[in-house]
Amino acid sequence: MNRTYLSQLDQQIQPIEPLSHSKVYLVWHDQLQIQHFPDWVIDEKPLLLFIESNHMANFLPYHKKKLVFVISAMRHFALDCQQQGFPVFYHRSSDNYTTALAALLYKNNHWKLSYMRPSEWNTRKAIEELKVEYPTIQEFPNTYFLAPLQPYVSRIAKGWRMEYFYREMRKRTGYLIDGQKPLGGEWNYDKENRKKLPKKMNIPQSFAVEVDKMTEEVMEMVEAWYPKHFGDTTEFSYGVTRTQALAALQYFLENGLKDFGPFEDAMTVRGSVLFHSQLSIYLNAGLISPKEVCDAAIDYAEHSNSVPLSSIEGFIRQIIGWREFIRIYYEAMMPDVREANYFGFDKNLPAAYWTSRTDMKCLSECVRPVIEQGYVHHIPRLMILSNFSNLTGTDPRALNEWFWLGFVDAYEWVVLPNVLGMSTFADGGVLASKPYVAGGNYVNKMSDYCENCAYSVKEKTGDKACPLNYLYWNFIDEQRDTFLQNGRANFMVNTFDKKSNEEKLAIKESSETFLANLPRWSKKDWLEKEASPS
């Protein structure tokens, strides 16, 4: 493949003759931190190999901002490594990673190649196959996570819950621990973190950086080479270097952490980030590590005297609890979990997920920022996007793929457990204890979406009623066996059964009418229509 759209890198990278090197360390696109290199790599400074794969960029129609972020971050990191004294060979290929790597190994059969274990299943399996032909390839453990896989893999595969894993991680790390007890006397302050955002409360602007010439070049390339991909590159403002990622961390500590806890679950038309950190973007690319994020947050909370315990605990729980837990779940459940579909849903995604065009204010307000920025925080992901998918009988695997291609922070190891395990109950309850579904009352309680919606949250059935109201009870009725088996959720069926026959009939008729008229598009449909936000 030619060097088009590589001029900024070519001007700064020193030419390398691969034949002159024997020890080679392969850097994956989501392992972008020198501090995590194996010690011998830091000491000996072997040739660092970067592979930019056009094939992988086309594996899914990934959000254009996601491609800009991943590619620009990798190019910037290659330059950072060179500045730290490493020889760098930056290779671009139209093939996938392992095919490109195999071709390089064939040309340079004297290479002693090593790499860190990839987080993604497909990449890992492909390079394991390559090692059959090149058995001298050496793998090093992945150091970008805090929790060891053992002894947790077998326990999580059997349905061990995150809360208990989180408590063990608190003890393991010593975070927010007083002796052997949790700081403040409670392990979890989630009950304090469910406040609706006051109308007059100020929301900080999202962290943003000005793009440099290298990122501008990547943006031009993405628009030219991937015109049908999701979203666009307009107003790209994510950090793409470790320095910028650390600045994003500091910005969150000063502007978001204090109010993160109380309003962690809040949603509003005034923003899609609120007090959330967006640090998942940088953590999942390896630009910053979970330990330094937690250390910085705890240190800031201790010295600022302005951060309530519920906020720092809630934030730490997201990092050492949830993030670590789902990574181990992924290791425990792959690859069979890719096809998990407990309810047997087989419908395509509602078209609104591709366009944001819908009269449902909550849905449009949660899809629009995904199209525009490749991001919305975790409650819209769970309680709007995943909830509506479940209530409409949408194939959870289609939703999983949409999340994977649509979010800048999405990689399979983190998306799949959240979608197929947590939010859609597609794994049948291994990860979550009950399906996460809700009606309009929840949305109205936690957001201001209902205030100017075309539908009325107060109406329970009929053309003007909030569709979530009747779809929720219809789901409870149709999936009653699942709820009756769950002690925490069987009251929902009991509540439905107490409704009058007239109410039940109205729920069924309203649901059938809505679902029959709900436009749906597959990924192929969307690509053929070349759908884009209007």
C-alpha cells in the first residue's frame, strides 16, 4: 500500500532498515504506553514494529472519529517512542495484522519477534496460529489490567457477582480501605448516586484538544478512504497522546469528580457527558493505566477536601470493579458468548439507531451524540439504548455490533460483556441478576427528556402514550418465566397480573401496533442507504 496520507509521519520518523535488526517488539494499537513495555524492551530498546491495517479498519464500519483516534494515537505514540530512543518501523498494509506480520516475517526471517498478549480474541487467536509457522515468536503477559485472571475466571463463569469481586479488589489494591474495612463503613454508596440533575446546575464542558497537523491528515484520510463509515470526523477533539490523556484525567479531577457520584445516573438534553470522565477512551487504548487513574483520583480526593466519599467510591468502583470484572468475564466466556441470545430475539435494530430520527426524545437524545461524537455515558447506554433494544425484541448481537462500531471507547472485550451480559441479559444471567428494563417513569425520574417529547409519559397506552410504558409491561408479560425465577424481579409479574383485563389488552394492542410500525434497518440496510445524520 502506498504512503498516501502519511506525510506528517514520514517527515518525522527516521528511516529504518528492518534487516539490520534482530530483536523486534510488536506494539498493538491499544497498548500505547512505554511504561507497560516488558522491562527488557525498556532496557534494550529493540526495534518497535507498528502495523496500521486498512483491513482491520474495514472490519466494521467503525465510527470515523474512532478510526481517527486509534490511528492518530498510534502514529503519535510511534513518534513518542522514537523520541525516547527506540528505533521504530511503522508499516502500513491493506491486509489484516497477522497477514501483514507474516509477510514481514517471511522477508525478515532472522527476526526474534515478541509481543504483549492482545486483549482482543480474534487478534490473539490469529497470532497464535502464526506462531505455529514461526515458533520463536514470544508472548509476554498483558499488564494493562489490575486483576489476575486466576482465580476469578472460573468463579465469574459460574455467575459470581461483581459486587463481591469488587470487594476483593478493594482489599487487593488497598483503595478506600481502613484496616480491613471499607472507608466510611460501607462498600458501596450507589444508593446516594441516583439524583436527577437540577435545572440550574452548571455542567462542565467536555475535555477537548486542538488537533495538530498529523491528526488533520488522519481525518482527511478517514473521510477519503472510509466514506460510508458511521458518523463523521467533524469537530474531532479527543486527545491522542499520553500527555493529552493525562491532561484529560486532571481535567476530570478538577471539574467532574466532585459531582460524579450524585449525578452518575442523571441524563439531560443539556449534554451527553455531564460529570463523567470519558477516560475509558484513553484507558482502553493504553494511553493511561487503571492504577494511575485510581491513584490520582484518591490523592486528589484526599487533598482537595471537596470530593464526597460517594463520588470517589463510585468512580473507583467503575475502574477496579466493573472494568476489571468485565474483562475477566470476556476471558471466561469467549468465544461462545458471541452468539448469546437468551430470549431468542431476531429483529434488526430500529432505524433510529442509525439516524437518531424518532419522535421518542430519550432515544433521539441518546443516539445523536453517538453519531456526532461516538460517545454517550453509561446510563444512556444501559437504560435507553439497551433497554429499548430489549423492549422491542431486537437481536442483542446486532446491538452489540452497533455499540462496537459506534463508540470511540469500544473494543470487543469491553463492549460484549456490557451488552450481551449486562444490559440485554443475552447470556441468561451469568453476569447480571435480572434484565435491565424500565418504563417511562424511570426515564422521567432520571432525566429531562420527557418534558418536550412528542409522547406523554403520563399516558400508559394508546397513540400518545410513551412507548416505554406499554412496551415495558408487554416485555414483563412475555418474559414472565424469567422474572418469576428471579426473587428480585418476580414482583414485576405480580404487579402486571393485578392489572385489569382491559389494561392488559390495551398494553398488548399498543405494543403490537408500535412494533408493527417500527422501522428497522440491518447494518447492510444502513450501508446501502448510506444513512447519515441530518
